[in-house]
Amino acid sequence: MSELHPSDENIMILMGGDFSFMNAYTAFNELEKIVKDCNPLQNVNMSFVMSTPSRFTDALHKEEIKWPVFEGDLFPYI
């Protein structure tokens, strides 16, 4: 089990936002092309896949990562 280390197996790269793309169909197709074109070009043991946040967190849970717990104050009172 990892000791508060980020995942070595799964990395999330976020694309877009709520109002980033006017045509979601075109954006999705372009992202599919990027994934399809990048997988053969990379020279390390890695593959690109399109996923969802829930599938990503499920993959992290399978790695049995120990999640950090923040116990401080989120707002710094000075």
C-alpha cells in the first residue's frame, strides 16, 4: 500500500469545462482522435483512455492508496 503518494498507475488529465465547447459532439470526436493518435506514438508503458471521474476514483481505490486527511483550517485567520 502506498504511503500518501499519488498514483503511479492512473493520472487524470481534465479537458474542457462547463462552457468551453459550443459543440460537444465535435469536442468529443476531437478528443477521441487525440487518444487514438497518441497511443501508438508514446514510447513508455502507458496508454491513454477516455474515462469518467467515477471510473478514475474506482481505479485509484483498486490501487489501495492511502488518502491524506487535512485537519487544518481552510481559511487562514490572521
